[in-house]
Amino acid sequence: MLRVLPLTTLKIDKAFIRDIDIEPHTATIVQGLIQTLNAMGVRVTAEGVERQEQSDISHDLGYDTAQGYLISRPMPPEEIGRH
């Protein structure tokens, strides 16, 4: 079903990112997801990046963008340009 959806971007759930620097199998799963999605032309966002180690490993696996407390705390749209 994934191949017929009109996807441009998909988020890797924070449950995977949370353990990516602790559980080796998690990194393998995320790597497979990212490679598959990239091959389909889908951009990948790592969700829930809270520690530098998570960002480093996820980045090495090839995500396109990240979101989480390491990057910024949630804020109202009108404040985004100020940071």
C-alpha cells in the first residue's frame, strides 16, 4: 500500500529515534526504512531528536530533516522567525 500513496515526506516515529543510540537493531531498522523511502523518492524526517547522539546516528543513516527538542522547543508560528 505504501507504494501507491502520494507521499513526498515521511516521519520516522520518535519511538525509533529514542532508542537509536542504545539498541543496535533499531538503527538497522531505521537505516532500512530510510534507504527504501529514499529509493522511492520520499524525503525522511527524524522525529523526536533530543540528544546529539541520536542526531549524529540518524544523520549518518541519511535522513533529510529532523525535529525535536535538540533542534528547538515547540513554539507558536509567529515566533519561528525570531529564533
